[in-house]
Amino acid sequence: MKSVETIEQAFKSWAQGVRTFRTIDNVNQIVKGQEILCPASKEAGRVKTCATCQLCSGSKYNKTNSKGVIKNNVAIVLH
């Protein structure tokens, strides 16, 4: 997983098969079908913590986890 700040960086990373964690200014900037809002964020209702979520588990998983569950690109509103 790669931290990116711009949509251009995100698209370039996705084209290379690399998942991203991207900062956004508001939730309307999420790319539907590519990104999800960080479940630990205020905007997502803090439904998980980083420790319980593990979506960002870096390069440990690429696209799917050990159970075959797709791992998404994550976006978070700057705070």
C-alpha cells in the first residue's frame, strides 16, 4: 500500500497494481468502485479502529487477504 496525496498519484499507482491510502478534502472526492472511506475515520462513524480493521495492512496483502476478501484502496478526509 502506498500513501498518495493526489488523484493523479492514485490512478498511477492503481495502474501499477498498487493499493493506495489517499487524503481527500471531503467525502465526495472518493472514487466510487476504487476507494472506500477509512472505517476508523470520523466521517465513517469510527466503526472500526486501525487495529481491528487492518485494511491498510501495507504490502502484507495485495488486492485480497488470506481469506480471499478484496482489500480496498482507502481514503480519509484531512483532519
